[in-house]
Amino acid sequence: MSIDSHLSRVAGMKKVIGIVLLAIVLMLIIELALQIRAHFRSGESVFNLIFSESVYVKDAETGLLLLRPNKTIIGSQTTLRSNSLGLRSPEISIVREDHSWRLAVVGASTVMGAYAADNDKTFPAQLEQRLRKQFPLRKIDVVNAGIAGMGLDEQRRMLETRVATLKPDLVVVYPGFNDFAVYCRNDETSNQRFQRQGLPIISLPEWLQTVDMIKKNTVFLRTTNIKQASIRNPASINLQAYESKLEAFIQRAAELKLSLVFATNARAYRPEQSLSDQAKLSETARYYNHCFDIAGLHQLYDRHNAAIRKAAKAHQIQLIDLDTLVPGGPRYFADSSHFSFQGEVLVAEALYDFIATNKLLVE
């Protein structure tokens, strides 16, 4: 190899290394900017981890991942205040006043109010305000016992470890759709096991905003153009595990002598909408459940709601069908399944009307 060719090769390598380093620096700058934006908007970012002030902490008593107790997290779009129980709810005494009413709403991020600007904007808080307006002389508390990410198993533990100790007159259960996220994860696990026979898989930290942004902004590339054969058939999903979780929840509530109201889960996108509207409104759902197309998500969501209706009927539990009562579209939803403020108000009004009509609170 001549000296000229060697020098040319070295120069080429330096150029490649320079480009790679420049790309890394740009990615770090973008990631820092995204983390700052996330912290400004919601008060949640990697900075919480750095300063050991994470929003969620594992509760030693319950084993649940709850909000950091007595914490106020301020963002430009959302302010989240937690009480001593690790809930997005006002402080509440274990001892109840005479002739008071106490309700609890159990669920996940939709109950907690993922997009609610303040605690008072969540539908449990709106329900409390509506009840107090109607009954100004009565002490009324509505406990928001929703925590983002919780499935039915965690909600049952919330019921028995947090809610039951507060002795509510009524418990409204809005299960959410976290339980069927496992259907796509099971496929990923199988694929990873196969791939590990070759090169090792490198996973990136979940807190990376850059990766999350890329995934969310390329949902349409990974779903609308995907071959039908590669999408899981929702009819083939066995719901026995989900139905067993419903049964376990209901049985535990009966043991604790708690009165339940089950709610079906509403969603922003509806079959009667144009396909373009459904594609836009279902982006979050397809992001978290990428192995299903829109039609598949409709079918799977309907099957889960049918399981809730069936369980409620079998055990003679009151059921409010929010899936039919809350219209789809951007007016009532901030994304695929989380409510906008108008949605929070509508759900609170629907719950109030249901409770009043069925006389679920004793005068």
C-alpha cells in the first residue's frame, strides 16, 4: 500500500469518525432539549431520576408503584398533587364523619387524569364537586384511586390495601385497557428469544425522549402499511386471563363488603368515523398495541368491554356503559383513550346521573 493511499484511507476514517461524533452530539442536544420540554410541560423527565425525585415510587406497604407521597409536580400543561397515600387526590381521613358520603374511583391513567391540568379537573374531582353542589350540607369525598399503568391485578391490590381502609359507600371501577397491552408484548418476547440465537439485543433506556418521539411520530409507518398477515388476529386472543382477573377483583370486593359500579371503557375513535379520522384518533392506541390494526383494536376493545358487561351481569353489579355514553372524537378525548377536560366533565355528569337515578347513595 502506497503512502498516498494509506493517508487517504486515514483521512476517510477520520471523516467517518467525525460524522459519527457529530451525529452523537446532535442526538444528545436533541435529547436534552426534549427532556427540558417534557420537564417544563409535565414536571416529569430524566431530571427526576437524576435528583432521586421520581414521580412514582414503590410503596413498601402495598408493593404498588404509587405517586411519591405529598408531592407537587408542576408543569406548564399539568400540575399533579399527591396526598400521603400516594394518590392524586386531596388528603382524606381514615375516620369518617357521621352522615358523610365517600366514594372511590379505581383505575389507571384515565382515572388519574393523564391530561388533566390540575387535580380538580379530573372526573373523580368533578364528580365530587357535582355531588357537593347537589348536597351542600353533607360531607362528601370522592377518592381518586387511579394510577397510571395499573392493570386489574394492581387495581385489586389498590382496592384491598388503600381503598378498603377508607370505607367507601361505593367504588366505581374504570379498568382501562392496560391489561391487553401484554398481547403485543408476548409477540415481542417470542421474537427476542429467536433473535438471541444470533446477535445480542441492545435495549435503550425507556426514559429516552428521542426514541419515544420517533416511535410516536412514525406510528403510521408501522401500522397502515403493515401486511395483514403480520397483524395479530384479535379473535384468536384468549380472554380467560382477563376474565379471571375480573372475577378475582369482584370476589375480593365481596369479601371486603364493598359495593361496586363497573364502567365500560370509552375510546376516541369509532367505526362510524372516516378511516382518516380513526387513524388520527387511534395513534396512541396503535403506538402501545402495534400488533393490531384499527379494525383489530375495535374488535379487541369490544371484547374486553363485553367481558366487563358479562361479569357485572353475572354478579348483579351495577354497570354504567361509558363506551356508549361518551362520544368519540377530539372534543372529549386528548388521545385515543384519555379524556380532555370536556370529557372529564361529561364522565362526571354521567356518573352523577347514574348514581342519582339508581339511588346508589343512601339519604
